[in-house]
Amino acid sequence: MAYAIGIGLLGLGTVGSAVARTLRLRAAYLERRLGRTLAIRRALVRDLTRLRDVPFGLEVLTTDPADAIEARDVDVVVEVMGGVEPAHQYLRRALDAGKHVVTANKEVIATHGVALMRHAAERNLDVYFEASVGGGLPLIGPFRQDLAANDVREMHAILNGTTNYILTQMAAGQGDYATALAEAQRLGYAEPDPTNDVEGHDSAYKLAILGMLAFESEIRPDQVYREGITKLASADFKYAAELGYAIKLLAIAKQRPEGIELRVHPALVGRDSVVGQVDGVYNVVRINGDLVGNALFIGRGAGPEPTSSAIVADLIDLGHNLRAGAHARVPVLIETQATALPMSAVRSRFYLRLWVTDRPGVLAKITAVCGEEQISIASIIQKEADVRAGQAEIVLLTHSAVE
């Protein structure tokens, strides 16, 4: 019988269960490919009595972290718990115990990833995190290997499927923000507390990770300017469509001589562009490198099956390393702390929707103020005034300006 690579699985929720099912479903193929099996030896859970649809016996379950992390028959620890703690400490314990680690945890990698990778390198171990960004969309591997010869100049991405679904629904006239959010929650796309998604935290974590790899600099999530989607109204989508745009929650990173632009915020994107046509729960990443030019990655960015695909891919790569007696074949060389540019240093086009008093000269005053501030107006839309309220709605689209 082939030698088994023992797995300690931390977490057995939807993602952990999907990993277990994928390993069972692909068992014969994985053994042929690796010359050995991938076997879950321990699975850390909170409650031993809960009924679970998993392809192994109850003897594998444990509530003791040490049992899943430090057992002699465990070679690699796979963390799918979520949250920063105790997941971060469990991963450090695994490295201290001589175990390789695989994680889907974007928060841990964004906040402690560089320290964990250094900790692993000192112990001749590997940290894998393909599933931390983009679910089943392959991003970490290409950034670490396929694009390694490139000087990556900039990146534009939709990194959160929940918000992209909500924005898609609003653009289609399927209700306001609250209605679209409720539908996303009903379908399981949004959590009961959606703050992490709708306020842009999730996208900021992921942008910090991709930026770290693209620019070979440590990026803290708090260095990413962040603005969510909660203030968007149905009217914004109508005006965007009239102007030829879609509204997307964009994650943007740009390398400039004086530092790096790092920002997550709603943005107008050309409706006919590739990014503008990525709807629903799909993610997209467009990078520009000096050698490859523009490269695009599009796919499902979340869900248990896509995430399990990325985790098992990491396990396959680790299996090849173990078979060859190798480690750190593709080292992550992060030696500097990124200099993040403030938003005051960022030039962009802007969309403004204003409610103004309906009287002569108001539009002239608005354009005069813009002129005084060196803001050039590209387009103006003014709808018929609300006579009863004595107000008019004006939409401005500017040329490049500083906020």
C-alpha cells in the first residue's frame, strides 16, 4: 500500500467537509499522480455529537487542537476555521511541530502571512495559501511562479462575490441595496452579518495578499483605502447605465515611483469592458506586467467546492515536494514594507450625484466651484426638477482629479 500523507484538518464546516469529500472523490487519481495517498488523520471540531456528512469515521474527530496539530501521523495541517485567532496560533504551533501548513484564511495571511512564511523557512517547511484569494480561481500560484519574470505595474480586480452579486441585482433593477442584500443572504452568498463583505474588508485583505506577491513588499490591510457599497442607491445605477458604465466594487493596486496605490471602493467601469461584464458571484483579476501586458483571471471566487479545489491543489504540490524531498521550491521573497500612497496623492475620475435647490444660477455656481478647484467636468446630467420639493438632481462626471 502506498505511503499516506497524513492531514490534520482544522475545521469541518462547509469548506472542511468539501475538502474531505474532494479527497475521497479524487482518491484514486491523487494516488496515481503522487504515488501516495492523502489521508485525513484528525479533524478538529467543536462538537463531537453533531451529525456530519463526511467520508470518515468518528474516530477521526477531535476537540483537542494538539491532537490534530501535533500527532505523529500528521504531516500537514490544513486550516479552514476562519478568523484570525485561534487560527493564527494553531498555524504557528503546526510549524513549531514540524508540520507543513495549508490555509484558506485570508485574514491570517493578510495580517500574519509574511511572519508565518519566515517562521516556516527557518524550519524548512512550507506555507500554502492558494485558497485565501479567489476560491477556486488560481491566483497565488500564477503570481508566485508564472508571472515571476514580470514587473507587475498595476492590478484591477473584483475580489468579493457577495458584493458583486448585490451590485448585479441592483443594476438589473431587482430592488435597492437592502432588498439585494436580503436576497444574497437567502441564497447563502452573504453572511447574517455582512459587514466584512459590504464594507470592503474582505476585498482589502485579498488585495493586501495579491499586492504582497505582485510588488514583493509586505502590505498591511490597514494600508488599503477602503470604502464599501452601503451608500449606493438605485439612482446611481440608472445614471451609470445612462453614461455607459457599470458599478463595481474594485480593488486597485498601482505601482508608482513614490509608492503604491492601494484602494477598494465602488467605481464606474465601462459596461462593455471585460471587468464591467463580470456579474453575479464571479471574481476577476486583471494585471498588467511589463512582459505579458494585460492578463486576465476570471472564475467563481467563493463557495466550498471551488475553495476545496484550491486546497487540494496545494496538497498536490506539497505531495510532490515531499516525494522529491524538497521544500520552498518557490520562495516568497518579501523583504520590505510597502509605502502606501494616501488618497490625496491619487488621481482619478469622479462621479458626483447632487440634490440642489432648483433656482437659476445653481449649475453655474457648481461649475464655477469645480473650476476654482481645478476640476474639469466631462459630463453633466440634469433631470427635471421635483417641483413640490423645489429641488433638482444633478450628476457630474469629472476628468482626472484629486479627491
